[in-house]
Amino acid sequence: MKYCGIDLHSNNSVVSVIDDADRVLAERRLPNDLTNILVFLSPWRDELSGVVVESTFYGRPGIMHGLAVTLRCDA
């Protein structure tokens, strides 16, 4: 199983993918753009068991809502 963690900032996010042994498989700082995040996650999409978002910034909730909807609806 694979897991994704996203640290959401005002204009970018750090997106990490780890496995069930807590090994970091990939990590990248990306602009807060749903398309960029989905492209980055695409190699692991079928294996992702969950996505967790950490944020103290509330200015761009639509990006993460779009990610959740896209990952659930397109599966």
C-alpha cells in the first residue's frame, strides 16, 4: 500500500508518497494547482490507500477538495 501526505501552504504544497514501511518513494514541492498534483501522484494512483493534508492555511480549500473528488470519482 502507498500513502500520500500533502503539506499545504499558501501558494505551494509539499507532496510526499510513502509505502507501508514508511519509506519515502517521492517528494516534491509543487504549485497549488490540481493538475500538477494529480500528474505527480499518477504513478501511484491505483495503489494509494489514502491522502492526508496538513494545513493551517485556509485560503485555497478548493484545490484539496478537487483532489479528493478527482481521486474518488475517477477511480
